[in-house]
Amino acid sequence: MYRCRQVVSQCSSTIKSNLGHGRQRYAGESTTKRFGSDHGYSKTPAIKPPTLNEMPTPKGSWATEHSRQQSKYNMHLAAGLGFTAFTLFVGYQSGSFYLNYGPDVKNTKVSVLSHEQVRERAAAAAASAVVAEESDPEVLAAGVEETAPVEAVVVEDASPEAAEEVAPPVVEEVTPVAVPDAEAVAEPSRDQTGPSDQSEVAPSVVAIVGDLPVHIPYLLIGAGTSSFAAFRAIKSRDPKAKVLVIGEENHLPYMRPPLSKELWFSDDPEVSNKLKFKQWNGKERSLFFEQDEFYCSPVELVAKDNGGVSVVRGHRVVKLDIVGRKAELDDGRSITYDKCLIATGGKPKSLPSLSSAPENVQDHVTLFRNIDDFRRLESISRQVKSITIIGGGFLGSELACALGRRAKTSGLEVLQVFPEDGNMGKVLPKYLSQWTTEKVKGEGVQVLPRTHVEGATMDDDKVVLTLQDGQKIKTDHVVVAVGLDANTDLAVASGLEIDPTFGGYRVNAELEARSNVWVAGDAACFYDIKLGRRRVEHHDHAVVSGRLVGENMTGAGKPYWHQSMFWSDLGPHVGYEAIGIVDSSLETMAVFAKSTAADTPKAVVEATGEGVRSETENAATEQSSMKESNKLHAPVQGEHYGKGIVFYTRNDVVVGMVLWNVFNKIPVARRILKEGLTTDKLAEAAKLFDLHE
């Protein structure tokens, strides 16, 4: 009202007179003067508009008034909410109504039936079914539907006695599982990127199906070196992690290099059973990475508060549901996971002439790869008179030297057949390959280079191999060592990409093939920032890539930039280490020097105490003094290649190196590759290896 009066007071005199006229008229003012007649209104004094001084004084600004009204509203709202809360509390306490929070997890008891209880109840159920059959002719005529077997019977109730009143269906086999509380069977936590539609594990359901958990945070497919390195990295970053490893072999994780090296030089006749070998320094070591006590069973893994590692042996994963994060096994069982590693390694190649040969021929052929192959070949080598090895690469040359050593004392005839000009002809330059072949012959091996097998038949329990030049070889047993193919059986069923050039699963810089699925070891095809896309089949790569994947599975997000190395020993006195792309088709430059007794695989193991040389190389430093070495020169006929460095170049840039009887210098070679050294600086680079130390 006050505001209205202010507006009126500011109007013109005409407007104010009109407004005043209206007020006067309804107040009884005479209108005779205006209309010329008296219309009956009483004559009263005119109402004058009030002056500004007559206006009431406001009590504050509009903001102050609004604040006052808002305070009243807030007080009324708080009073209403308080009254509502009080009403609900009184009603709940008096029992007028109750609130349902779901099942009481803490007070819920889970009773798990033992084998005896299940068998008793199964018998009682069967007896009841028989009685019902005999008493009801219709049921007898129709037959009773057979009840499907179940893995376990779980009864949820507040009292143990109630569990005795429930009759289970017919059960063939049950694995009792001890569940200490509901938290042990609750669904493990998932990260924010996990699927929201994943079904939860109810507190009253045991998280075990048969002898497998229904869910695992970390699933590793393959039980080789990469998986071992991965779960060791996982446990170091997440000490309470629960890791499940599924492997096709019936063995715990073990190292493969000794299968073609040290194990063959053991004098223990029980070496194939003990699987322990003496390193070149005489120290005995087990083939397995960890003792049996390190691992736990899958059933125990679920209830372990501090986590652990469990290995399922003799099974393989046949399909991955990437979106649902579920793995299906070859026996029909399935398991869900949070993070998954594929480390399936490789499968040994065969020759078309042997794979298509009659079955009786294939019974005398070994594709050498694992422990079972070693045991078989070790036993055969003690019984037969001749063994032929097909392949002149790392594995074939190592086995040839190992069996040749045994031939010197047992009279065993060892032959080696390959299409290259010399041993490891695809890796070493021709002059060094030929020199190496002479060393292999010195071990008692009959080497047949520049030929290959075109056919195989049987004749009087002997395999007859027909060579390219028409020559025929009679032998008791054939060992095939011609390389590996990446084991990518999961690719088609799981929708994973395979590299068309190198094989293996294509992965990104973090070795991830798809979301929450990583690949490591022989099966991974990764991008090398210096050398391009590659696939590597060596122990050091398996260790380092597996370790990096384990870290990335726990959130590290590291790229794979490691330049892996590999090594090969032709016995305790000749060995080499290599890094990068070592291909004999590339241009090479080398420097050699006379070797000493310290320049052998045996000497380096004695000095370091470690037979796995990738471990000693990773522990070595990059520091080397600049000492004068022989100048780079073309190989000389008859030169003694005691020790030296071979540089492999592409477009005048070093892309690979072979360290011949030079040890603990791989970090130096790795640095040279990283810097992209050009050929005009090789003379200075050679000085870093201290060949004349």
C-alpha cells in the first residue's frame, strides 16, 4: 500500500484529479456540478490525497522483509519434519509397523553338508521315491523324472537343527567347502569400470562349484613363465590378492631353458623324476619356480583372508566372454573374473612330411617342448641306438650337443638335419655359423646341412627319412625342433585380434588386447618403438612382459619398452647372448678377440651363482670403461672366434647384437639399441664391451 501511494503522489494533477473524482463519487460527493442534476449522492467533503509526511514509515527494506518471512517458513518446515520423525519413531518402537532391511547377514548361518550327510539324505530320498512309486500306480506308470546331480547342498537357517529337516536331491559327488562366515563368500570388489549387470554372489551361497570358485579377482590362463612372473608382481603390489592359474599341463609353473641345457648334463639317473639339475657351477636347483607348499587349492583360496595363488592343472580355457568377464573351461565349467591374463605360450611346429606320415611313424616322433617331452626323450635316449634331430636353430643345436655328449659314453648315434648352411644359420653370420657347426661336430654329432626331410616311412621298427637329395636315413627316433607357433586357440571363440604377419594376439603398449584382458610371453604381438611390431619367443621376454602385465593388472598402466635378450649354450664352454633383431640376412659388422677360461658359460655361472642368465644380465650395470679393442674387420679364414660382438644393421642403424662368449654386457647393448647407433660409430661402441679386459 505504501508503494502504491508513492506512485500516486508522483502522478500528474489530471490523473490525480480523476482518481480523486472516483473516490469522491463513491464516497458520496455531489455530482450535480458535473452532470447537471443530483443523482442522490450525499454531499460530503472531498477526500484529499495524503501528503508524504502523512504516509506510514516502512519498517525496513524489501530484502529485510523477505528474510523475515523466509525465517518463519524454515521454522515451520523444521517443526513439520521433526513431528514426522517423532511419529515414525514412536510407531516403530510400539510395533505398529517395521522396516525391512533385507536378510540379516551377520546372524545368517550357513550349514554345509559333508559327504556322509549327503549320502544319507540321498539314500533317504531315493527310498521315499521308491515308496511313492509303489503306492501310486499312476506314478509307477509314468515314471519318476531323474533328478540332476548337484555340486553341493547348502541350507540357510538360523538354527543347525533346521538343516536336518531338508532332504536334498540325489547327489553323485560333493566337494564339502568350509565357509567361516558370510563375508568369505561375498562377491569380491570390482573396479569402477566393471560391468554393472554382473550377478552378485548371495551371502547364503557357497562361492565354489565343484573344486573351482565361481569368481576370482585375477585369472591367469597358462601356467608358464609369464604367469609366474605376473602373479609374483600382482602379489607384490596387492599382498591380499587371490590369483587362479589354469594350465594345460599337469605340472606347476616351471622354467623351460634347462630342458634343453643343464638337465642333459646331469649324472643322476633319476633326473627325469626329480627334475633337479646342476648349474654349470655345480649348484643344484629345482626346475620349478616354487615349492608345492607355496600354492593352495582353489577351495582354500576362497576362504583365505590374505589371498594366495592356486593352480588348476590339466585343463584349458576354451572361450572368454570379454564383456561378461567369464571364462569357459574344456569340461564345461565357467568362472568369472575381474582381470585376466592370456599367457598360453606357443605350440611346437611339425613338418608336413611327418604330420602326414602313417601313425606308426608318428609314434617314433617327439615335438620337443615340455617336461613330458623331456622325460620321454631322456628315457628313449637310454634305450635306442640312434636319434635324428631335425632343426638347426637354438633348440635343435642345444639338443644335438646335449645328446652328442651322451653319445660319447653310450655309443648313441646322433644326427642333425637342417636346410641352412650351418648351425643357427638364420641367426649367425655365415662364417660364425660354420665355425659353430664344427664345434657341434666336435661334440659327437653327425651334421647334415643344406637338406630337409621330404618323406618318412617305417622299416623293421626304424624310421626311414627320405632327404631332399634322395638320401635315406634309418633312425630309431626323430626329434622335431623347427620353431613355435603362437597358441591362439582362444582368438576365434573370444573375438580377439591376431596379427597376420607375426601371429600372436595383437596388444597395445600396455600389452592389453581388450578391456581387462592382457597378453604376455610368446603369444603377445606387441609394438616395439625402436624395431616395430614384433613377437618374441624367449625366456627374458616372458619374464619381463609377465611382470609388467601383473603390475598393469593392479593399475600401474606402464608401457612395454623393454628390449628382451635371449641366450643359448652349446655346452658349458660355448655360449652367446643376443638382443634385438638378429637375422643373418641383415648386414653385420663384428669384432673378436682371443678368449680365456673366464669367457665361458660355466665361468659366468660360477662367478654369479645364477644359471638363468637373463637374471644376471638384468642385475648387471651399464657402466663400462673405454678400452682399446680390435678394429672392426672382415672375417679371416681360420680365425679363432673366441669371443666377440656382432652388430646387425638395417639402413645403417644397429638393430641387433650377438655377444659371443661375452657375458653381463647386455645392458650396454640395450643402451646402444635405444640410442639408435649408426654404423660410423661402431668402432667406438665396440670399446664399451671391454674385449681385452
